[in-house]
Amino acid sequence: MHPPSLKTLFLFLILIILIIVAAMSFQTEDVSSFSEKTRNSDNVTTPSCSPRRNVMFLKTHKTGSTTVQNMLLRYADSRNLNVAIPKDRKTFEADSLFSAKYVDKYQENGTSFNFITHHLRFNSVELKKVLKAEDTFYFTIIRNPVSQMESAFSFFRRSFPAFKAAKSLEDFLKNANKYFDPLKEGNNELVKNPMWFDFGYNNKVEYTEHEFAKALQNIQRSFDLILITEYFDESMILLKEAMCWDIDDVVTFTHNSRHEMDHKNISENVASRIKKWNSLDWRLYNHFNVTFWTKIEEMFSPARLQEELAILRERRIFLEAQCSQDKPFIAKKPMQGVYFRNGLHIMSHKVKSDLEKDLKAKCEKYFIHPDIFSEVLYKKQYHKQQSATTPESH
């Protein structure tokens, strides 16, 4: 055999080099492709997503839901989405199950709405008439019934006859049957198991284990996400991820929040009485507290969750410094853009007066109360529609 020629050796060497380059190129492309799929620092591959533009938020009572509502109205406003607004701009018929006819400008064969955010009693069939998109995202927020009732008693004491008749929360709980008659009509719908009521169920009767389990299953099927007030920032991070929104979309400032002087300390005895009085809400809360943390663990490592929380809180601090005149203040009388309630010390923010026009408008939307925001959106929404249907002059 003749030894290979120099030409043969050279060609062989070139072939080896080409194979090595091709392999390196494939590896680089594979790593790049993986990086594009990865959305977090834990190297967990997640599919790409599109921001959700169709949302049903069940606004429960005294759960921090007004703060969430402001966030949602800001999002809808910035993207020019249609919001289903009540005829009084504040709340749908809260004592009856939701009906599409409660929405101002609703037409059975008309345009679908993108968002619904105001107080209502959940009714899936009627909501789907208003929110026609199949990808509508359903979510809500619930609160520990102990702190929820302390807040509700303080906030609604002048509104609900059963609360108004009692000398104190302790007095009400000790003599609830004296002050509250489940068979009597009146403005007492939210006195007992208010969250169960908001979900559309009878909050005044006893449920068998089977009936209660079936109701929980229905709620779980109806809602994509149920947030927890006590873990509000974690809830916002989870919501951001589920909605495929940006961090600034879920930065919030509290609305309808009482000053600490209005808060009452709850003893263990009173807390026990509240859990018994609102037993349906207590069981509801415990069930979805578990599902909440299951979702957190599925979507975040502990390290990434802390990283996301830090970013959210930094953005809130930055925006407050950028937008707020001073620290939150107590409105002593009705003021434009501020929520006022007799007998309570409701905290509000005041926007800095020396801001540039566009920044000031942005800041105002963080602090404006949803009742007033709804008026603004209503005028914008229907002026826009009227303009679109008005023929151009020639």
C-alpha cells in the first residue's frame, strides 16, 4: 500500500474542521433557541404567551378588591379596551345574581366587552353574554373572614341594619340571632358569609358536606385564579404571570384603606366567633389558600418569587416617590378624585402639582378612586363609539 498523499491528508483535515464547525454551530443554535423559550432565572422552560385582554374580575367585599379594580381599569384604559360599566357607574345590582341587563349600553347582539370589574353576584351564564371571548380570564380575591368581618363591620356599620343595631362587633357576635333575621328582607345581605354570597350562593343556610364540596368544585371550575388578600404582593406576582402582563401593570396603591386608628384588635374569642358565624367563608378561604400556594409553587422557585417581589416593591416605592405629594393623607371632607366616607378615616394619595403633563396624568390614574375612574372611562368609551359611528362631513 502506498502512504496517503499530502493532498489526501489535507482534504481529510478540511473535512474534520468542517464537521467540528457544524457541530459547534448546532450547539450554539440549540442554546439560543432554549434561551428564547426561557422566561425566568430558574432555567425553567415556559411557552411564550400573549397579554390577556379579556378579563372577568369578581370584586368581593372588603378584600382589597378596590385596589385590584383600579389596576384593571388602568390597564383597560391604557389599551383602549371596553369595560362593562354599571348604570350608576359604581356597582351592579349587588343583592341579585348578575344579569347582562345591568350593564349600561348592553345589547344582546352588540359588541362584546373586554373587562368587567365592578361589584356583582357571580352568574356565569349571564356574564358570558357580556364577555363573549372564549379566552376570558376569570379571577377574584378572598380574605381571611376574621379580618374581613372586622373591616366590614367598621365600613358598613351605618349601612347594614343588623350592624347598626349592635353596640359593637363583640355585641353583634354574642347576639347575632337578635340582630339578624335570615328570613327578613333588608340591606343585610353581606352580614353573614359575604364572600359566599358574592360567589352567587345562598349565604344564610346550612350545607351538607356533599353540597359544600360540589359548590367548591363549581367555583374552582369557574375561576382561573383565586388570590389571597393576606398575600397581596404574592397575588400580584402570580396574576402578572398568569396574565402575561408587565410588572408596572400590577403595581398598586391601596384604595378604601382605613387609617390604623379605625382598626380594632380582635381577640381569640372574637376570632373564634367570627369563624363560626362565617363558617362557609372560613372553609372557602382555607380551601383556596391551599390552591393559591400550590400555584405559587408550580410557577416559581422560592428564589425567583423573592426576586419578583423585590422588583414589585421597588417599583411601588419609586412610583410613590415620583407621583405622591406626601405620604397618604386622610380626607376630612369630600374632595375631587378622593373617596370619602363619614365616620371613617380613609387614606388617600395626592398627586404632585409640579409634574409634567403626561406624567401627572399617569400618576393620577394610580390614585384615582375606581368610582371616579369609571365615570372617566364611560365618557371616553362612548364618546369614542359615537365618534366612530358619526359620518364625516364633506
